[in-house]
Amino acid sequence: MRWAVVVFPGTNCELDCHHVVADVLGQPADFVWHKDTSLDGFDAVVLPGGFSYGDYLRTGAIARFSPIMGAVEEFAAAGRPVIGICNGFQILLEAGLLPGAMRRNDNLKFRCHDVHLRVENAATPFTNRCRPGQVLRIPIKHGEGNYHADRATLEELERNGRVVFRYVAPDGAVTPAANPNGSLNNIAGIINERGNVLGMMPHPEIAAERLLGMEDGRPIFESIVAYVEGTAGARWVPAAAARARSRETPGKGGAADGR
Amino acid sequence: MAADRKATARPWEEVGLTHEEYGRIEGLLGRPPNPVELGLFGLMWSEHCSYKTSKSSLKKLPTRGPRVVQGPGENAGVVDIGDGIAVAFKIESHNHPSFIEPYQGAATGVGGILRDIFAMGARPIAILDSLRFGELDEGKNRWLFGGVVGGIGGYGNCFGCPTVGGEVYFEPSYRGNPLVNAMCVGLVDRDQVFYGRAEGEGNPLILVGSKTGRDGIHGASLLASKEFDERAEERRPAVQVGDPFLEKLLLEACLELLNTGAVVGLTDLGAAGLTSAASEMASRGGHGLEIDLDKVPRRETGMTPYEVMLSESQERMLVVARAGREDDVRRVFAKWDLDAAVVGRVTAGGRLRVLEKGRVVADVPAAALAKDAPVYERPEAEPAYLDKTRAFDFAALPVPADLAGVLVRLLAAPDIADKSWVYQQYDHFILTNTVVRPGSDAAVLRLKGTRRGLALTTDGNGRYVYLDPRAGAAIAVAEAARNVVCSGAEPLAVTNCLNFGNPERPEIMWQFRRTVEGLAEACRALGTPVTGGNVSFYNETLGENIYPTPVIGLVGVLEDVERDQTTQWFKDEGDLVALLGPLGGVPAVGLGGSEYLKVVHGLVAGRPPALDLDLEARVHRACLRAIRAGLVKSAHDVSDGGLAVTLAEACFGGPGENAPVGAAIELPAAGPVAGGAAGDATSSPAARLDAILFGEDQSRIVVSLDPAGAARLRRIAAEEDAPLTVIGRVGGQALKIAVAGRPVIERPVAALKKLWKEAIPWLMK
């Protein structure tokens, strides 16, 4: 399989994502410049973290208009795996590929430290190498990771197993103290209705090697490989997908989202 | 602006020069300078750019060594670390801008040092920051501290270079003049190092990156080369504004461009903007430059030639390309949506000619600007306060009854307390190289594609230097090297940032010269040449000078990062705890200038701890050999707060699975003082409990090890002639310290850690 690592101006985790895919997993991977318009020949897409366009407007708000985003939308619509990490998650929200919006961290500061994530759904293309309920230690590094969505959207996400990762204490308990940024329901990562687009704030690419003291991020990339290569075990069939045909709430942003 | 006005009777004053300096300019030009030319000289002959006061002293620093590829005089120093890899690194100050506008001042300090590194062709891989503020009980100091930390994070996080280390101290002497010193480290192929030289007649001069505006005019001459008064805030317009996003694009574009082979030399535009970049490139390359100001992309209209030449607009670089390759440059920069404008060319001769609308507005020898500033041997005099501080009698100092209480107060003192409030605002993971994060003695980075690693640290203790500049400066080098050794690395080379008061005062000049002597002595003894740095004078507000504060940035190399990387935290119950180096215990030797003296007794007095550089080197060799032999599970240097604080910090545990753990320590009544023979355990009658526990005696490292390795460690220590004493065992939930069989401290580690961890967040609430 071949991986695309999309680079927007101001993306700064592209080298790290490429390193994990190419050097740690030994998978072919290419950088795709945001002015490109095609993702032909790729089997998985990574939107890495960073500060696209400086994030001087809302995070991700300009990047969603980059030429490559049309191809990303088509890629996602074809049911192929897209993972957005940190700024990549923010871009997916702005592009409407995932519902909800980001606000500034509740302490109004950039935060860089380890967090613990509970795997809430282990049957996705991104978590099939994890156990349900497994607690992963992976760092965050962001200033705007405070996930918000309206109540209906939240309920829909929760009901259909679309909350994939939740901030928890090391023992797996969901507590306010374990929530680093004020995200509703301690949400750290979600997938789209179809289950092939993941957005997550923590950075699995910096937690994939023993030498760096953290390896819990690697299974996320390995899961994608297993999914694409068809060696993943149970595939997640969104139970409610057949019933609920409610469209995603596009992340419209706007002043109400705050910054 | 001076150039726009009619000539005044004393034109030199407008640009911060003296009458004598003006006369020297007339002599060099053979005529009076026109206002634009005078402006150029005003900048380049400012203290900040010319080093006219410090130059003769700095010559005493050792700058050569087998690993040094580039010493002082370029954008950054470069050392060869083997495997075809070189490291470019430098530290610089941004003190005055940060006092006026903390967020942008600190942010642009980081931006400037990043550009210095990629100007050498290196990709920045780490930032470190050494900070000093007034005490946190004052609102203004909290505002400065918060703003500076925010600015460093704001720039580094967005740019995408991890901030992996540094230090923060709080002293009343910095309340009117905080210190913000930023260090950057980059990697470059050994044979791909670029230099800031203009060579090859006819080659185009290309200005790339951001457009030029009126921001930051007079940053170097008026902000950095003058002391502050109560009107300091009026100089806020001289502070630049940073755009880390643009700098990230500039980095990628520059590195892409350097790969095309189209570049002869490049340099960054920092202090003194185009003036400095052009005159230094020309002067280093032995050529001239012609600049056509009409070609400079601008962000505002109506700028005078003077303003364009002096602008300190950020995120700009000056490139000399090979003639005929202009389109390659344009193509790369167009990809990144950045300006690349041919603004001139390299000429024969050595003149810097500046044209506007076809008219020559300045025509001066480039070397006159960059090299011919006067060199001053300013008068010096030993400061009077030293008589008093040296005469301090420790016998008159009471030993506190509650020593555990003292330990608690020290752990909660902001100088010692946990700094995660700071570094958690910095991305310290990006680039996936961070093996040891902030919080241990030194940061450790792996070097992808090799077995090696880098250990990085900054160090400097203004109190010690205030009490004895020569000894204090030597301690800064020794401690930086010790930090790196504790992390498993061999110390390689040093960059320094020398922060001082107004050198026109003889006492400051005395402090400065003694400091440089101390640095030179320690760098020689420890084999760590100085490859560059920065001098920041005029750190004075309303007549109050800062403590003389040399900050040392030190780079070390780990032979095998997987095998050798070592942290300061105890690992396993049952491990032995040993002290490499002297036991200490004599107040006059270890308590002078200590954190204990300041926090508990409210005193800054005595002489700094005695330092025997030969003993220091032996301790380093023993520690490094033991680490490389796989004997050492943790190593932590003994510094602020002495042995008791060092032991507590070792108990606190690190990130991930490295949980807190207790230790039971048994100290003899006193050991050999610094310089004493190894194994000499005769008690000194002068030993006291407070000095044993909190003395900051030098050349000491607390290590922990599997008991099975004790005999081998003893052998290594004996072979290196380094004192070694087994002082206890790791285990339990409490830190227990007994001296001569009598328990003196027993506290649960969890309680100590809580106080240590919450001190700074509580103060910043």
C-alpha cells in the first residue's frame, strides 16, 4: 500500500508522520503538496499536524480551501482511510468531513504533555490492532483542542460508536482532571458516519518508538495497514448507519465557535 | 528620522555614536558621511553589532578544537560530530525587546536564532531558552514571565522546532531587566555547510522572505545598546513582530534552494537588518555589494533609503546566488509563495553602494562598517560590594532546627520548583527525536540514521557570578558540562550569552573581564571550545544593574544513544545510591551564594562554591565511563539546593512508567572538601548539617546502580581518581536522610513532589 502525507503551508508534522510510516512501519509514503489535485495511487491519507497558514484565522479554516482538499473529499467518499491528526483534525472539521468544531483549550494555553486515551471503538480502520477499552499513552501538543458539537451531534456520535478515543486517567476512568482542554465528553478522537475518516488531537506519530519512550501510537498506523491490506479482523459496520441517514453537521465555524 | 532632517550640529548623537567615533568615520571615508551613511555606521558601530567593548576580552576564549568546523564570526558555530554530520548552534539574547513587549520580544528572539541556524544550511532540531525574571510575587514580573513563555512557545510551536530545554531563575536584580536568551541547534551534512559570504563578482544579491516595513528600526542601536529609564515603554515601536508561519516557509524554501546548487552564500537579516547582512557578507567575502533599494519589496510606501536599510522586519534572508541561476531561486520561492527579489549584485572592490532611483545614497567600504569600529579598553574597578560579601562569616549563621522544613521551602522555591508550567507550553516532541524531555539534567535527542545522540543544556548562575565573576563563570561551564555528562554524553563545545550591565561603569567592566577569564579557564580545562555567542550589555534600568549573568549553552554527543541515555530519576527499589565527588559539609566552601542562603536566610553572601577544575574533569570521566559500561541507572548533578534537593528530585520520577520512589540515605558527618584526595573520609571539624544537606559544593553527581555493579563502579572511580561514596538505597515511599547515624529528614516523596510541582502554577494563578 502507498501512503500520502499531505503538506499545507505551515504543516509541521509532515516529517514525523512520514518517518513513522516509511521508517518505522517500512511502508511506501509520499509527500503530497497542497497545490496538487489528485490522490490517485494512494491507499491511505494522512493530514498531519501543524499550523496551516499560520492558523491566524480559525485553525484549519484556510487549508480546507487548498486544491488538494477536493481530492481528499473524493478519497473519503470512496470509503478509503483518511486520518487527520491535530491540525489535520481541525481541517477535517472545517471541511465538513467530520462534525463539530474546536475551541481554544479551556486554560487558554498551548499544552504539550502525555495524555491517556481509552479506545472506545476497536473495530475501526484505525484501531483494529487495539483492544476495546485499552488505555494508550500518547502526547498532545495543541492550543485549540477543545472539541465542541451540539447536543444532537454528540448523542449521535456516542450512540453510534463514533467517539473512538476519550481522555481518561491512567486507570481508564473518565474524569475532569484527565481532560486536558475542556472537550465535551472528554472526546479526543472521532470518526465519520461511514467510519473511514478519523480525526484525533493527540499525536500517535510521536509515540511509535521504544527509544522515544512511547509506543502506543504505533498500533493506530498498523491498524490502517491491516485495514487496507485486508488483514484486519472484525470490520466495523456502523450499526446505525443503515438506520440513521442524518447528514453530518458541517463544521461551519464562524464567530460562534470562538477561538 | 535622522536622514530626513537637516544636518544637526551634533549628528552623531542621533545615531548613538560619539564625537570621536564620528571623526573616525570621517577619516575612513575621507569626507563627512551623509545622513544615510551615518545611519549605517550608527547601527554597525553600536555595541550590539560591533562588540567594541567586549572584543578584546573575548579573544581570550579558546575557540579551536579538533571538532570545530566554524568558530565565532559566522551566523553560528559548527562542530563535527562524526558520521559526516555537523551541528550548528548558537545562543543569543533578546532581553530589552522582551521587557518592553514580552510576547513579541521573546518570539522574535526565537525567530532570529532559528534563522542564524538555517543560514548555515542546517535544519533546526532544538531550541533551548534561558530566562531570568524578578520575583513572582510582583504582578509585572508574572506578566513578563507569562508573556515571554507564551512568545517562545508561540513561535517555536508554529515553526515546528521542539523547545527541549533551558532554565528559569527569579531574582530581584532582574525585575527591571529580564533576560531572554534563546539557543538553537541544527543539523547539517559536514560538507554542506553554507556561509554568509558574498563572493563572485556579478553574482546576484537576492532578498527573500517577508516584505520590508518600518518595524524594528533602531532595535540594535537604541534598544540593545542603551540602558533603560522610566520611558522604556515608549520604545515599544522598536520591537519587531514575528510571523513563525512565514519563517517555516522561509526555512523550507531556503533548504530546498540550497539543494539546487544555485547558492554561493546566505545570511539572515536580524539586528540592523539589510545594513548588517550586506556589510557582513561583503566584508567576510572580501567583495563589495551594490544594492538598488527600488527593488526591495515593501509592505508600506514612502519609506526613505535610511528606513529600508535599517528596517528590522523579521523573516528575511539575503542570498548571493550564482549568476544565471536567478530563475531557480524564483521558482523555489514561488512554490512557497514567498518574495525573492534581485536587489543588487556582488562587485569587485569592497564598497557597499546603495542606490535609490539611480542615485547613490550611500557609498562606504563594507569592511569599515563591519570591522573597523573602534575597540575600547574601558576602565575597570573592583566593585565595592565584594568586600562585604566576601567577609561574610558563616559561623554567625544559625543552623535551622527543622531541616525537613528547609527542604520543603527549597523545593517550593521558584528557582528549584518544577518548571513543567513552562515547558508544557512548548512543543518538545516535534521532529520525533526527543529521547529525554525537559525536566532532567539535559535534553537528549537521537540523530536519525546513526547510533548517536545529542545532549543539550544551558546553565548560568548570576548569584555566583555576582559574588565572584571568575569562579561563577567557571562554575557555569562546569555545571553545563556535568549536566551533559549525567545524560550520557561527552561535552563537545560551548556557545555563550554574556548578559551584563552598563560597561561604561568600571565595576561592570571588571565583572565582565573576570567572567571571560573564568569561562576561558573552564572551557580549556574541560576541552569545550567556544564557537560563538553574543554579548548583551546595558542590562540596567534606572541605575540598577542585573547580576552579571553569563549563560552557557553546551552541546554533548552520546556515542550510542540507546545504550547511554541516562535520566536523573531513580529507577528500581534496592538500587544503591552513590555520590561521585566530594561529600562537602563545610559552610564557607559550599553555602556561599546558595539557594539555601537566599531562601532561608534572605542572604546573597559569601563566595561561590569552590571549584577544582581538575577534580571536575575526573568526576566527568568516571561518570561517563560508568554510564558507557552500563552500570548507571540514573545520574543527577548536585546544584541548586544541594544534596538534599538533588536526592528529592531523583525520587520524583519522570515521564511515563518512571514512577516516584523513596530512598534511605546515610551520610557520614562530613567528607573531604573539594580537592581532597579520593576516599579521604576524615571529618572536618567545620562541617555542619545545613552545609552537608544544602551546600552546593561542585563536582558532584548522585548516581544509582544495581548493587551487582558496585565493585566495577568503585574500580572506575579509583582509576579516574574521583571520590565515590555509597550513601544509601532506593526504596520505600519516603525520602529518609540520616547524618552520622542521626535521622534529620523523613518525608513522604508524594508530599514533597506535590509541593514542588504546585509552586509555580500556584504563584501564576
